[in-house]
Amino acid sequence: MKAQIKPRINQEGRTRLEEVIPLETPFVLFVDPSSACNFRCKFCPNGDPALIRETGRWQGNMDFSLYRKIIDDLKAFPEPLKVLRLYKDGEPFLNKRFADMVRYAKQSGVARFIDTTTNGSLLDPETIRPVLDAGIDRINISVDGLSDQQFLEFAGARVNFDRFVDNIRHLYAMKGECEILIKIAGDFLSPADKERFFSTFGDYADRIFIENMAPCWPEFDLADRLDVPMDTGIYGQPVGEVLVCPYIFYSLSVNSDGTVSLCFLDWARKLIVGDLRRESLKDIWTGERIQSHRIAHLLGQRKQDPVCGDCGQLTHCLPDNIDPFRDVLLEKVRTSKP
């Protein structure tokens, strides 16, 4: 097997947040090319159309002129982003201008690294070649089944599994400097399935990993919907609890309609802190709405927020813990100037 067995989140070499907060430039910006998806996965709110309709959320592809405005806004920050993540709620490759998005950001020099996460169903050679040529740095592929039937049962989608594997084989052969990461949720896999996952994809990836399901989506009871225990973290680590969400101090998320969410898991649009159709990204990053959330968290008030209060991302997936530095960071954040 060519691939390293290594998760998508880099645990090594991470910047100590307590040493750099408050940040003039966010480390990470999520931009959602499409809030729509061609899958109906059981583990994702997007897989429940009735639930999405209840939110009144707009579904569709990001307009390219809006995307250009977002990238141009990034030039107002003193440094490039560490990572531009071209995904959030939906399937990025549903946006026909995805390659143009990658190219425009690369040519603008506003991010050191550009990646995306995809269900892999649309990665035929004709689609993926322009994206690779545009300079994308990493493609994370979530595999949602190991047969046509498993895809239908778990993702609610008809997928020709042999063609799916063949497309990934072609992608790996033509990837150039792009890193390919392939992952799967292991909760429903037999030991034989797990072996088959590694043998099927291990030679077509730079990294490969079997994750645990995690109840990361707010106000979406994953354990109840899937009827599986979730007593360990996404990578098998112990489940923990923190007072402060570190993500709101170094990342921001742009929805496909241009609204800006405090959190990349804000599927129901209950954590809106701005709108890029009327505001600049820098004004939102330094604005009062996001600042009030940061201060509330540092004061130990996260649990009082109806959305943030029961966050499974913080219990099951957290890479950083800034709780021990709350008092020092509170003073820094309160006295920081836009």
C-alpha cells in the first residue's frame, strides 16, 4: 500500500493559538462552492431535504462574481490565509466553475494552501483535469460505501462502485503535486470491509484513514438517527469537553449565498455574523458580532448559546484546547483594535 495511514487533520506542527490570538488574518476560510448535494447521506443534515426546507436556507451554487469579491476582499488582510477550504455544506463539484475558483484564488496569492472535500462521485477525468491544472493542493475524498448497494443504503445515491474506483485511480495517476486523501466512516464496516477499503484505495492515495462517526452537526441528533454509540472521538481519542471553541478565533465560513457563518458546521444558518454581498470580509472578521461570540466563550458562556452549547465537534473532534489561557486571551481580545 502506497498511502500513509494518517487522518486529514494534521496534529503535528500546529501553531499554539494562545501565542497568536487575536489574529489580524484568519488562518482558515471556508468558502462553499455549492450548498446543494447529489447525495442524501444519513449522517448529514443536507441528506434530509425536509429539514433543510424548514430552515429556509437557499440551496444552490455560489455565483462566480460573488466568489471573486470574496477573494479580492482577502487582499485587505496583512497576510495570506494558511488554508482556503473550498467546501462547507454541499458537493463542491456541482459548481461548474470550481476549477475557475481554484485558479482565481491561486493567481491572487491570497492563500498558501487550497483544498476541498468531495464525495468523489463526480471525479471523472474530464472534470478533475482542469481542477488539477488550476493548482489545487489537496483533495479529500469521503467514501460512503464499498459497493453499489452500500452507497444506496448509506448515501441514498446510485453509484457505480467500479467506475468510482476507476475515477480515483485516474485522479491519482494525474494528480501531480496535489495530495489525495481518502477516508471512510468505519462504524458500519465489518473487519473484512475495512481490509477491502485499504486494499481498494491504498495505492490511489497519499493518506488513507478509517474514521469514527462524530455528532458534530449542531441540533442534529446523529446518534439517534444512526443508532450507533459515539463514545470515542473521530480518530479514536477520548471524548472531552471544553469551555471555549478555538475555531472562532482562527476561522470563518462563507455560505454559497454570501452570508458568513461563525462556524463551518452552521448548516441551519443560525450563526450568521455578516453578509459579503454588503460588507467586506475584513470588517466582518473584526466586527462586533463575531467579537461578542469570542468574548462570551472566553467568559465561559458557550453553554448558554442554544447552537454552540451542545457542540459535538468540540467533544469528539477538537485538535486545539485554549481553555487554560482563557483569562489572558480575554484581556487580549477585549483590548485588540480592528
